[in-house]
Amino acid sequence: MKAAWYEGCGGPEIIRVGDRPDPAPGPGEALVAVRACGLNHLDVWVRRGKSFPRPIIPGSDIVGTIAACGPGVGDFAPGDEVVCFPVYAAGYSFDGLGEYRVLAPGFGMLGSHRDGGCAELAAVPAECLIKKPAALAWQDAACLPIAFTTAWHMLFARAALQPGETILIQSAGSGVSHAAIQFARQAGATVIATSGTAAKLLRARELGADQAINYREEDVAARVREITDGRGVDVVFDHTGAATWEANMASLARGGRLVTCGVTAGGEVKLDLGKLFYQAQSILGSTMGTRKECARVCELVAAGRVRPVIDGVFPLDQLRAAHERLTAPDRFGKVVIQVTP
């Protein structure tokens, strides 16, 4: 099969494209003929990181058609069109976890702990499979498993966003944030979005943001306080980390919740515990979501309730260029690899 893989650690130059042996599905696995694969910042972390196996085929957001099945795959069969939820924890009981697999010891992810979807074929655990709604386009489906599922879980499972609340969503142009803008607006929240360019802020408004703040030109916390008549926001949604921390905490209302899923701009911050407890605020970590949440997100996109914005589509042999685009400052939305037409 044709595939792309990481050989060593570093920049896009370590990506190789060529022929690899076809995988065979083992017990409890399906062989997926990959149609498309969405990219995420996770792909950059795995490319740079020495703690991941090498060589490895990247790509966590796999969509395609089942080509073959190993024994014990349940209700799935060859010919089924599927979206692959990327988190697996084979052999672990989820009874006490509500299927939130990242709490399971030794959980793994497609494209980082085992080969992913930047290849014509991928062997995928059956526990990851979701039947693709017929109305869901392949490229749209490839945008959903990480970014949209993470946004949903952050907003509703972790931050418990309610109608009528106000939310600050940092870095509006990212995959997870542009999903969050739409979900929050659909939920009846007032959305304040940030970005560093006027073009991205315009697109954030088109997706449903009520207010838009250019963090390069304005003091985010001061502007938030102005918009909210001094109260602050009920929820802060962030994946940036240290660079936005002070503004996030200064924007948070009494009883507010800060939910974070990333440390792209650093992970070490200072925290005033006195202010935190006195104002009854909460800081919530969030990683991925659940398979059921991913299936729900697929249904919402298929129904036209929300839509992924696709910044660019690249063929498999241009994965290096796709990685360059993934980290471009003017990117808005998702980057997708079209593996087969």
C-alpha cells in the first residue's frame, strides 16, 4: 500500500512517502480502506516527539470503508462506511468511566501509539468504529473525531455550558475553537471569540461569534469586562496555554469555569489560589471525548446543524506541505489529507 510515515523526529522533512506492507486485521479489528484523514496539532507533537514509536504512520482522524474484518468486530462488515474514533483501550472495562477512555490505564490513539490513517489501509480496533451517516461527506467526516469531539466534550461534559451564559473562546481559527464557536452558539450561549487577524475574526463572526477581539490590538481581559459590564464570562475555552493564561483568569466571572485542552504556547503558569477559591472558580482539564460524543457530532454535521471549515485538502504524497499549512499563522479551520478519490 501507499503510505506516509515519520522516520525519526523533527520537522516536516522527516516525513517519508512510499510503499509499506498491507496491514492485516487481527481479532477485534477491521481493515479500513482510507478515503480521507484529518490532521491535528497532535500530528505535529507526534512528529517532533521522541516518546512515540518509530517508524509510525500518522493520522488520527480516519474515515473510509471497511475492506475486511478480523473475528469479533460485532455489527460491522465489509462495505460499511465508517468514521474512526481515535482513542482505544482494548480489554478495559468502561463501566465506571462512562466510556471516557482516556481515563483507562494504557489508553492509546490511532496515529500516535499505532499506525494511523495517512495510508491507503489502516487496521483499526472495532471499539473505534462508528457508522458514517449517509449524508456526511468524506472530507467533512475527516474533520470531526478529534477537534469537534474535543470541543463538544469540553463545552458540555466538562464546563457544563448552559443557555444564556457567556463564553470566551480563544484562538478562533483553530480546529477545536471554530467547532466550539458553533456548538456554543447552538446551545444558546453568547460567544466572544479572539484571534490575531481581522480576517479570522470576520470568519469567527460568520460562524456565530457575537463579539470578536483582536488580541494583538486590544487587551482581551479589559475588553471582556467591557462587553460583560464588568462581570466577566461564565466559561473560558482555551487550548493555547501560558500565552493566554493571565487574560483567561482575568476574564473569568465569579463561579466561572476555565476549560483547557492544550498547551501549544507553554504549560507552566502562575495561579492565585486565594482568588480561585474565594471566587469559587474552577479549572478543568479535558482530553478528547467519548465515542458516543463523536457519533453525536457526526449526526449534527450530517444534519447541517454545524459545519467544519476546511482550510486545505492535500493528496497523500504532499503530507509535508500539509504539515506546513497546519502550522501557518493564517490557517483557519481544518487541513485534510485526501488518500483516495
